[in-house]
Amino acid sequence: MSIEVKVPVLPESVSDATIAAWHKKPGDAVRRDENLVDLETDKVVLEVPAPADGVLKEIRHATGDTVNSQDVIAILEEGAVGAAPKAEAKQDAPAAKQEAPKPAAVPAKATSANLSPSAQRMASEEKIDASQVQGTGRGGQVTKEDLVNFKTAPKPGPGSRAPGTESPAPTPGSRPEERVPMTRIRTKIAERLMQSKNSIAMLTSSNEVNLGKVMAMRKQLGEQFQKTHGIKLGFMSFFVKAACEALKRHPVVNASVDGNDIIYHGYQDISIAVSTERGLVTPVLRDAQNMSFADIEHAIADFATKSREGGLKLEDLQGGTFTITNGGTFGSLFSTPIVNPPQSAILGMHTIKDRAVVENGQVVAAPMMYIAISYDHRIIDGKDAVLFLVDIKDQLENPQRMLLGL
């Protein structure tokens, strides 16, 4: 029986997808839930699994084609895998024997330390020489997204270089340039940034916070926390907990605009800005107000792993009522973050620096961080934004408050 393989139902925020890479070709045997094809959207790369055991009969959309939700992209002939006659297997044997002396498509060094697990599988299936791909993951690791971009990149024309190779050294007096197309996610980021700029009356307020007590708590209890929960106690969990408590007391900061209406959300779904090789994504901690410090740290670590290996799903990125971004991980001392619509506010964290402050009439060195809130001035007044930021500051300078819900 023939089965149609369709594009998954895409959320309203995702209009279409691009065929990034087929992992099977017509005539290949497949097993149920085996990945057939990668679809690149504006946000993530989706895997489309085989709906049943059988043979891939037909591919209707080639790599690079744009497809919409529920489009038929292939036909699968359902049946037992491995039912091919023995004679066919014998006919294939000489070809396999002839191919044996050929060098492996993926160098040994690239299939272990330099490749993420998902990239290793794709490189093997697609016969991609990973040594030609520039890794953008942690420590130069080649990720699945790198392979997808490498495979779908336009073929080099006259005078251009192949993707993943180093640019030739410029000759004295030369003015080299290179034109490359934006990835789908970069195009979407640009679109949303312009949407935010053109549709929101955005304003930024700032403050500074003394993180001495937070750092003392991490030093005192960090080792025990890690032994108990199997995860390090970072700074982000403190900011998430502080934001949730402050959003409860300042609900307009957690609201969004819908036409002429204001929607007040009775929950805190916190978007965490994560930088990936494809661009900035914002996976969501759903019902963060009910999460413990350990829950938050585990969730953030899981998002980081998924983002490096291309495992983020669309549902990980949908929704969110408030965003936290941490430019401090890259050394940013201060910035004015941009609101992520339809949200109405975003909190910016920055690098921690020892600065001279006055405590009890004495000048002392303290670990200080500038924090900033950018907000939609159409519904959030300056007073609300400043009081929200002061609330965050008070909780972080007295972390026992957030533990007691004060």
C-alpha cells in the first residue's frame, strides 16, 4: 500500500519550509520513524520520519524546494524491510566490493571529536566530507546545521570558492568581497527586528545590581547543589526566578498587545535568548513560575545542547510572555535589547565587573552588573518598567526574598 509522506503541520508563525537534505533516495528501504528528510524553517530544522516500514518509491520535491504545511513530498510503499530477493543482493555485492577501496567519506577525526552526534549521522548518510565544513559549534565542532548549510549552499561559480574552504590570501592592493545568501533564520531575524522597530514604541531603562550575595550563595551551596541535582548552579536561574516574582507583581510587563486589546497572561513563560551558529533563537521555559532552580538549570542546559546539535523543535520556540537575554557571556558591559513581539518587554543581563561602591559609608569593591529593560511604551509606562527593574534588583541583592516569594 502506498503512503503519502507529508510536510508536518507548521505553526501559524511559520509560513513554509525548504527541503534541506534527503537522507534516502527512491528505491531505498526505510524503517518506521527513520529520518527521511530535513526541512529548514525560519526557526529550526525539522526531521520528517518514515510513517511505516517499506521502500521509498518516489520523491516529489527535491533539495532546495520550498514546501508548505501538509504538502506531499514523497511516496512510501509500505512493506517489510529487507524482503528483496537474494539475487539482487548478489548483484549489488560486486559494486560494493569495487567501492571498498575508496576513502571514507568522513575522515575518522571528523566522525568523533569534531562532529556532534546528529552531524555524524547526517555526514554518514549523505556522504559529506566533514573535513570541508567549517565548524561553528563549541570548540569548532561541526554541527548538523553546518552540514545542512554546506549541502544547500549555492555551487561556486567562476572565481568563487567552495563552501567551507578558506579564502585565498588577498594580493597586495586587492579589495576582496564575497556575497553569500542569508539563511532562512537570518532572514527571519532581520524581518522580526524590523517589525519590532516599526511597530513598537520602544524605550529602555537601566539599573545596576550588586551580585555579591548571589555569588556568596553559589560559592557556599554550589557544590552541594551540583551533587544533589546533577547540574551546576548558574546565574540565569536566579534571574528567571526573580523575573517570575516581579512579573506577578507587575503583570502589565508580562502582557501583550493584540490590536486594540491588552492580553494579560496569568502565567510566566520565559523565553531565554540562545546564540546558535544559525542565529539567535529563544526557547521557552513554560510555566517558569512553577519551576525550581534545578528545573531551570536543567532546562537551559538541555536547550543549549539542542541548539548546538540542531535538535530544537518548533514547540520549544513557540509562545513566551517575557524574554531574558545575557550579553554578558560575550563580554557586553551594557546594551539596549530589542523587544521580541508580540511580547512587550525584555530583560538584558550583562557582564559582571568589580566596581567601587559605597556600603555603610565605606567604599568597597563589589561585583556589579548593569541590567536593562526594553519595553513597549504603548502599554507599559516608565514607572511600571522602572519599578519592575527595581524589584529585580531588590531580589538579586537579597536572594532569600525570591526563595520566600517576597
